[in-house]
Amino acid sequence: MKLTSKGRYAVMALVDLARFDNINPVSLRDISLRQGISLDYLEQIFSKLRKKEIVQSVRGTQGGYVLNRKAKDIKLTNIFDAVDEKVKTVQCKKESKKGCNGKSTKCLTHNLWDELENHINNFFKEKSLEDLVKDNSERRL
Amino acid sequence: MKLTSKGRYAVMALVDLARFDNINPVSLRDISLRQGISLDYLEQIFSKLRKKEIVQSVRGTQGGYVLNRKAKDIKLTNIFDAVDEKVKTVQCKKESKKGCNGKSTKCLTHNLWDELENHINNFFKEKSLEDLVKDNSERRL
DNA sequence: TATAAACCTGACTAAAATAGTCAAGTATCA
DNA sequence: TGATACTTGACTATTTTAGTCAGGTTTATA
Ligand code: FES
Ligand code: FES
């Protein structure tokens, strides 16, 4: 089980953005330089974040991105959802009554993986961008 | 983030094994048929489980595998560890003081991913094979 | 009004990981 | 002595990841 770079970068970039997002939009170029993430890759990521209304874009010179809601109202779940970083513990379709290997019933461990998925998702539902920014400035003291 | 088939199969197979493991060893062929997992793949998996002393093998006709410890003493952690299904939320080396993209310090989100990793691993540390077998027979009532 | 900064879009690709298969054994029971 | 079942190691197709690349459009400001 591993977290992909896309998901990790999305959160990293948003924490960076949230810290500098006062009045002026923050450019991807700045984030790219500060966080060491490829600019082209960031553009892919922010395109998705924008479509899911997590950030707003400001075009033109001096443009950049701004948070579209308050940091405390942006949960990790929202971010991961936006960039398609989803937790997947099973192969079988959840809706379907069929099991993993085309079997007619759910397998012996299906319930376990469901629990696991919930366990992980709960973590993502609780953490907000605000928490992360705070965590970070506290550590700095 | 997703769980690989190898990890899922390992647990599936062991739950199956634990249920039938009374006096006689259980053959991979039986597990393969019951669970719909390729025999060759199961062999790879059990080879690892044996090396980590989670199961014992009995060669020859009527041979198969037997649990090497009590079901309640086999945790998910042990199983995943044996088959190299590890939780990895970061790229950076944990021991090193360096950050993800070759930076000299840990990044803004490093601490978060550490928390996440622990959160997930805690789940694995708690669940034992016995729990899974019980869960399953209860559901059957 | 020209120019540069910054967003925007879609296609492309190298490398890694996954999910197996395949082949050729060895051990043991009946 | 045959059948069953474990043992080992190499091999491979497919998918996913982690980007790159090329070519735009928009807008502030000098
Ligand atoms: S995991 Fe859903 S049926 Fe096996
Ligand atoms: S995750 Fe460890 S430094 Fe970024």
C-alpha cells in the first residue's frame, strides 16, 4: 500500500499555498521552487483542484491560485478526491453482489477490507488544511 | 493508495487455512480451488510465509501447510510483513535527515504522512487471524 | 500596445510495479 | 513406483506512475 506522489504533492502544494495565501494569489512557479515539484506536474494537479473548486485561478501576470474555501473547510478527503487518489482495498465491485474472483458471493476477507478502507478514510475526513498549517507553524516555534 | 493482490491473497489464503487446519495439513490446491487464486501464485506467497515461520510445510502426498503458531498470535502485521506488503506514505528515507526531493530538511507534510502510516499500521497490529475467522463464522449464523 | 508572466490543455513516454505464468525440479505417502 | 504436493527461480504481459513536452490563452504593466 503506498501513497502516490500525485496525492502527496497535492497536499504539499496546498499547504504551501495556504501559508502564503493572504491577499495575492500564489503562482505555481513559486510553489514549484519552494517545494521542488515540477511545474508541469503541478499544473496537472491544480487543474484538477480547480475543477473540484478547491482553488480558484487568477490568470495573467501576477496571477496564480487562491483557496476557494477556508482552510478549515478543506479536508484531506476533498483533496484526494479531487486528484483521484483513492483508497482501494478490494478488486470486487462494491455495489455488485459478486466476489473478487468472479465468485458468486463476497469472499472471506471482504468485510475486513471494508473496515480497513473506512479506517483510512476516517483519517482523511478529520484532517483539514488548517490543521496542517497549524501543525507546521507550531513545530517552528 | 491501494492494497495489492498479493497482500489480499495472503490473508485470504490464511483465513481459509486457519478454518480447515485441525489435524491435517491443508494443500494449496484446495485453497486455490476454494478461493479462486492461481496455484502458482499461492506457491510464491506461501514460500514467503514459510520463511517467516507463519506456516509450516508438510511434503509428500496428503501434505500441505499448517499454521506455525496459534491463530490469535498471528497478526495482520506479521502476514503483510512476510509477503512484503508494506505501507509506504513517503519517498524520503526515514532515517536520513533529508527531505523528499533531495531537500536538506523534511518537507511541510512529512509529519502528516508519518501519522498516516502509524494510523494504518495500528489497524494491522490489532487484527489477528483468529479475529478474522471468528468474524466469519459469526456472520454465517 | 507589446511583452512577459502565468494559467490551460492534451498528448506522449520511460520506468517501475504488479500479477501473474512457466518450467523443472524434490520429497513422501500409499 | 506413481501420484500428490511442496520448492525454486526465471520470465513476461499489463498496468500504473510520474512525469515531460508542445502549444496554446489571458491579463497586468511598462
Ligand atoms: S474482497 Fe470483496 S469479495 Fe473478496
Ligand atoms: S515526506 Fe519526508 S520530507 Fe517530504
